[in-house]
Amino acid sequence: MGPGGDGETLLAEGNEFRARGGVVSLKAFHVVFVSLAMLLCAGFGFWAVGQYRAAGGGAHLAAAVGSLAAIPVLFIYGRWFLRKLRHVGYL
């Protein structure tokens, strides 16, 4: 059985992954994944700021700082990755 548990197989071919007959490029996957990770970090960071303002506590402050600090790191990684694969198409 493949990763989906329903008999599908996942084949890596160059910069593409094939699953259920469709093709997803590594570049397109990274753009979506890094963008969603940045949004998740922002949402969690602002939630943690709100929790810190309401209840205090070092854990909420640390979570807020860590999450909000991860956003520019993810942005820099995304730019680096796109520059590295600038010759590869999105589809």
C-alpha cells in the first residue's frame, strides 16, 4: 500500500511527485506549503500575544516571539528556494 493507505503509489520523478495520476511540482508544493506555514505562524503568534496580554506568563510570550520570528525566516527560505529553482516551472 502507498502513503494514502488505499493502494495509491507516490513516485518521485525529478522535481515532480505523482499521486493518483496527477502531478504536483516540488516548486508549487513549496510555495503553497511555505505560504500556509507563514499564515499559521502569524495566526498563532497573534493568538499568543493576546493570551499574554490577558493572562501573562512567559510561555505565551515565548510562543509569540518564536512564532512571529519564524515568519521572516520562512519568507527568506521561500525566496531562497524560488531562486534555486527559478529554471523549473510550477506545473
